Amino acid sequence: MFIAMNRFKISKDFCQEFEQIWRDRDSYLEQVAGFKSFNLLKSAEHEDFVLYASHSVWEDENAFIAWTKSEEFRLAHRQASAPKGTYISHPELETFTSVL
């Protein structure tokens, strides 16, 4: 199993818009070999932002890499973007490989 997580620091003023964009988008993930599941996670509020994480589970790292090079990836990432001021910083990608 391989997990890919993007962490997003979102301005408190734009949380609803950010969540709506994720609700409305076509992810195309179900069409990609090796994809297992996806969740958008919301953390507790911090002083000036809310931490979110997109959490995708893959059969293995090769399946995830293939997704990042696929037409489905390109289609998923060309959709509506968040309004200016939504992101406090750039998303941070973290990946994990199952050891147990």
C-alpha cells in the first residue's frame, strides 16, 4: 500500500469555498489502475488557517506515479481553482509506503 497526502493551509475565510471546489470536481481517480480510496480531511483550526489533507491510497508507488503522468491527472487538475487568498502557502506533498 502507498499513501499520498497533500497538506493545505487554507485561510479561515475561504474554507467553505475550498471544500466546495473539492465536492464539485471530477477526480477521475476511479478510472486509474491501482487507485484504492480518497478522502479530504479537515484538521482543527489554527490561529490564521485550517489544515486540510487530501489522502489517497494506492496499490503501490508505481500506481501513484502512473496517475501523476496520466491524462486523468491532467483533466483533474485543470478544473476550477480556488479564489486568490485561499491558500496560506503552497500545498505540501507527503508520501508513505506501508511497512506492516
